[in-house]
Amino acid sequence: MIQFIRNITQSRTAWGILLGSTLFFELCGMVFQHVMGLQPCVMCIYQRVAILGIMAGALIGFINPRNWILRWTGLLIWAYSSIEGLRLALRHTDLQLNPSPFNTCDLFVTFPQWLPLDRWMPWFFNATGDCAELQWQFLSWTMPQWLIVSFGIYAIISFIIIAGNLIKGRCCG
């Protein structure tokens, strides 16, 4: 099993699947925003950036998965972005399920001055919605609740793959 996990990370197919899944989520976000008319909030935009982080890790790993520097860079960016996305989704869910004037998100997204994404691409990074507003549900779960599941799966898989690459020794002759 350990050798199988190691082989997966050295395959462009696996990195391509990860890249494709993140592209799917970003396209879904665009459909929700620009077709269905849902207004993304600050937390939505930050979660969108976390998905882009996983996508960046997948792209780096896809470039040359046999190169250990690129592979590990991709794995670590994937794991970090998954954890950060999970943290954001948990916070967003708390804002929606426990609305309070004392429990709110920022009014505007905050990007570094050297990377003002909300000004460069407002159609993608501009937040116009309210974090506490329930705009969409599926099977009685809100969007951030579904993102908890998604980021959780991404994080668990990244941890399994990182562990499989760290474990030394031979496996299953």
C-alpha cells in the first residue's frame, strides 16, 4: 500500500485529477455567482482562494511529479491550503448558524497591497454578499457546510499521501 501511494504521487494522472477537481469547484463557484445570482461574501472569497491554493499545488505537482522538489512543494501547498480552507469553512458555518451582531465577518476582502486581486479581477474576487445569509442549501446543508466536507476530504487525502511518502521501508512483496 505504501508503494502504491508513492507511485500515485509520481503520476501525472493523480495530479491531473486533483487539478480537475479544483477546477470543477471554481467553475461551480462561477455558476453560483454569475448564473444563479448568488452574491459571494468575504468568507466565500477566502475559501475560493483556498481552492486556488490546492489548484496551485496540483499544478506544481503536475509539472514534473518525479522531481521530489516539485512533488513535495505541491503536496505541502495542497495540505496547507486544505487546512486553511477547512478552517475558513468552519468559521463561515459558525457565522451562518450562529448569527449575532458580535459574530461577523469583515466587510471587505483583504489582500496584500502587492496582490490586490479584488481590484484586478473583481468579477472573481469581489465580495458583495453577507456571510451570515443563507443563500443556498442542498440536502439541508449550506454551502460552507459542504465545503467543510470538501476541504476535509482534500486534507485527509493529502495527509495520507504525505504519510505514505514519509514512511520508509519495503512494502508488501
